[in-house]
Amino acid sequence: MQTNTHQKSSVTRFALGQTYVTPGAEDALMIAGQTGIEFLRRHMSNDWGDLSDADVRENELSLKEGFRLLSAYRTAKGQKLWIITEADRSSTTILLPTEY
């Protein structure tokens, strides 16, 4: 019997709810020639982007306890983007940190 030595770590799924993109984030994505979907996919797969170790631990706790989730990314042009999924999972917003 063979064992799979390349098992994927289990990924906790969560609902995005209604998704929103702020005007600033929409402009930044357009300038970079990117879409929000690629960043939402990373967020949904628990790739939190450019977060500190403490923020990653906070997201891991938030997945278990049902708190707000935060991811931080950069567009191809270097613009910072945040994605925030609300604690009740009713909505997820792509925004610039300055729009928070």
C-alpha cells in the first residue's frame, strides 16, 4: 500500500458573502491590468498575502471562531490592496488601506 507523502494541508473554507470593490481598489486593479477575482481566490484559499505572523495567527483563530478575516496583497504595479471578510461572512470587500 502506498502512502501519499505530498498531502495538502487542510484548508478551512469560508463564505465570502456579497463581494464589493471600492472605487480606489477598482482603479488600482484596472491600472495593474488585474481583476479582483485572482485576489479573492487567494483570500479564499487561506493565502493571506503580506501579513505579519501575528496577523496570520489572528486569521487562523478567526476561521475557527468566526471573526473577521483580513488579507493584504500588492497589485502587479505595487499598489497595496486589502480584502476583508466580515465576521458574519455576509460580505467581503476589496479596498485600499487608505479607504478603510
